[in-house]
Amino acid sequence: MFIATPPDSAETARLYGANADSEGFVMNLTRAWAWRPDVFDAFAGLRNQLSKP
């Protein structure tokens, strides 16, 4: 089973662009997070806070 591609949006383009810039390609995990960029942003913010010394 494969996850369908999320609809094109400004948020999806932002996630794909940031991933392509940092990795050179768009990872499958980023494609999955693109369904809920709001949740990804919240998760990434929390992860960054927790990893600070």
C-alpha cells in the first residue's frame, strides 16, 4: 500500500523545497508529513525545544 500524494499547496511546496534544499531530494517521510504541515511544524518545534541543551 502506498500513501497518495497530497494536494498541491503553498505549504506542501514549502516542505518539499526545504527538504530538497537540505537533502538534494524529497524524502518519502516529507511526502507523508505534507498531508499535515501544521502538525509537522508543531512536531518540529517541539523536537527542537527538547534537543536544546
